[in-house]
Amino acid sequence: MRMVDLIAKKRDGETLTKNEIDFMIASYTKEEIPDYQMSAMAMTLYFQGMTTEERVDLTMAMVESGDQVDLSDIEGIKVDKHSTGGVGDTTTLILAPLVASVGVPVAKMSGRGLGHTGGTIDKLESIKGFQVELTAEKFNKLVNEQKVAVVGQSGNLTPADKKLYGLRDVTATVNSIPLIASSIMSKKIASGADAIVLDVKTGSGAFMKNLDDAKELAKAMVDIGNGAGRETIAVISDMNQPLGYAVGNALEIKEAMETLRGNGPEDLYELCLTLGSQMVYLAKQASSIEEARQKLEDAIHSGKAIEKFKTFVASQGGDTSVVDEPDKLPQAKYVVDIRATQSGIVNEIIADEIGIAASMLGAGRLTKESEIDLAVGVVLEKKIGDQVSEGETLVKVYSNQEEITEVEEKIIQAYTINPEKTTNNKLIYDIIQ
């Protein structure tokens, strides 16, 4: 079998067989196929697309290119959740203990973040003593005993995806639906999930800015998941403004704890209940979505959810006193109010700009070697649809730098304030099953 023949075959609009895809991915992983040939294939896939069967075969070939996590020792149906990213996306911090509190095992592997803030693992390290590295035996034991554990990704998961992703980044083929979908789903399947809930973001702060593109990606991933034998659903949610109020590692931990108490931002609370209901239903812990949601609401209002968070923190070595005393989380030296320059109604908040402002403070990393400042970030006081008066606080900035002029300018530019309300944002656009 020759790679040049496979490139020509796909170029001409034909369908690749499973054996051909397996050969291509295995050979590329072993560096038997050069980058220039895989680049040609990536561009061919960008223009020609792939059938659902090809996408499933590509995903499974990438899964089989490296290690696969064995969660068979854990009792029950393990449901994983994945978000395509955004600004202020705190959902995993809430969903892991919330869903676990109603009996669903949550065995979550998360990464560190490049971009606006740290990833879930970085955020959890805001809690003193929290251990993000556990042996496989310890990890499985905690999930069986406590129903929840969250650790950093380790081992050699999907090396083919890592190689291919690096290539796509420099060949203008990142925005290929088959390649995006197989990249995301290969990691989820290799992580051992029995079922998968996807939170696909759309809007100014999302990878998929356009709703139609988000729907296409969501359907592609659901088809791959189901084709690979993992029951999969996707929720398409809004990212035209930051989710919740907080953007920053320790600030997001604090907001997550408030949400688990039932006192969090309305949009974050609602999205977590929507995603969590799907997780509980797929785990066969409820006979309907409505029953699943009721269980989650009861867990929040009874205090079970925040208690499960405390148990989760304790089981991984973290200081549980932060649950009742959030001021023990890392604190910034300076808190600066960014004030509105006019009166009116907030009609737009460019989420990406708010995220960039947080990263300028040090909340995110530009390279893998960058150090994150866990204390810094921003907290929105006004969101889309809110009335604001000139001089009123739009955003509070938490900084360890005294000079934040550029950050202030970035935040002011992100807000559009008009005399009347002109936009109507939806939180949930669609659910694809």
C-alpha cells in the first residue's frame, strides 16, 4: 500500500477503506509517512470531506495509535463531558461533583490550558494541596468510593492526533470538520468513556463562530461517538459573552462553589443542569431528562452537591477549608473597577476580548512553559441585557500588576452599550442526539 495512491484516491472523491485508514495513521505515527504527504492528505480531506464511516475509522485508528485508559474496574456507566472551549467555562468544576452527588461515576481526565485561562487542572491547583496526578489504581479506587476523581492527562494517548494536529496548524487545515471531530472524539474514546456529552460552543468566544458550523461539528462528533459504540449527545450553547461572571482560575473555583450552592450566575447554573441532566440520563440513573434534572436540583438545594465537592477536594489532598472560606484561595493585590463611559443597555460583550484581557493579567499561558497567576482575572458586573449608568462598574479586574491601562482598554472595547436592547441571546441553541 502506498500513501500517494491513497492521496489520489481521496482527491478523486472516492472513499477510503478501514484498512487504508489504519495503514495511513499507523505509518504516520511511526514516521514511515513524511509530513508532506500527510499535509497533502489533510488538504484533500479539507476539500473532499469524509463519510461517517470514514470518520469513525479515522477516529478509532487514532485511538489505537497509543495508550487507552481502562476504566472497567469502575462500577457503573462512565459518562465523560467535553466542551469545545470558551471564556469563563467552569462547567467541569461544577458538573464533576454535582453529577457524582446523585450516584453517577465521574472519571475525568482534563488538560492544562493554553489561552485565556488555565484548564480545569490548573484551576483545581488554585486549591492548596490538590493533587492532579494519581496512579491508575488510586484514580479508579477514588471513583468507586467517592464517585468522582479529576486528574491530568497522562500516558501516550492518541499520539497520531498530536502529530496530525501540529501539522494542521501550519497547513491551514485546522478548520476541517472531519479532522476536528475525529481529534476530539479520539481523546474522549481513548480516555475510557462509556458515553459522552459534548458542549459545543458557538459565538464570538467560541472556536465555531457560526451556528451552522457548530451544528455541523456537533452532528459529526455525535455520529462518530455512536458509530464507535459510545452513546453520544451534543448540546450547542452560546459563547457570545463569557459564561458566568468570573474569568480566571481561583475566581472560577469560587464561582463554581457558589453555583453548587445554588447561588451562581443564572446562565452557568442552567447550562450545568442541561449538561448534567444528559449525563445522568446516559448513565441510566434516571428514566427521563426531567427526572435527571430534578435529581440535580435536589442535590444542589439539599447541600449534597457542595458536600460532594468538599469530599472530592479532600480525597485528592486539597484544603477543604476553602469551601467555607473562599478567601483562602489565591488573592490578587489589586482590585480595579472598570466603569461604563455611557448609559444604556449592554447589547454586546465580545467574549474573546474579555478572555484576552484576563490572559494579559497572567490568568492564561501563551506557551506550555508559561507560568499562570492563579489569583488574577476579571469578574463581570454587567452582562448582555443589563441596564448600566455612566460611571457604573462593568467589570472588576483582579490584578497583581499596578498598571493595567491596556487591560482596561481591551475591556471597554469589548462592551457595546446602546440606548435600547437590540439583541436577544439564547443560551441553548440545540441538542443533537
